[in-house]
Amino acid sequence: MERLYHRLKSAEKALDSFEQLALLKQMTDIERDAAIQRFEFSFEAAWKAAKQFFMTLKELTPHHQKES
């Protein structure tokens, strides 16, 4: 569960970082490139958080035994 918390925090920080650049009205080429990189990093962090969420959910869900 702790790993999920860290993944979610990482995704949140990445999204906040991306948002700072995404809200700029006029971007230089460097700022545009940085925004693209931050978007990619944010997407990757969110993907890892979602993956960890489902792995944690699977661990917490009791497994049903097959009845014969």
C-alpha cells in the first residue's frame, strides 16, 4: 500500500510540474519542448500509479477457490 501512495504522489508532482508550463500563454521553443517532456513524464507516472493500484487491489481481494 505504501508503494501505491508513493506512485500517486509522484504522479501528482509530475502533473503539477506539467501544469505550470501548460498554462503559459506564449511559449518559446524550449518551453514547448519542456512541456512535451513533462507531459510524457506525467503520463508515465500516472500509468505506473494505475498499474500499482490494480496490483494492490488484486493483493487485497480474496481469491475464490474453485469448487469441485
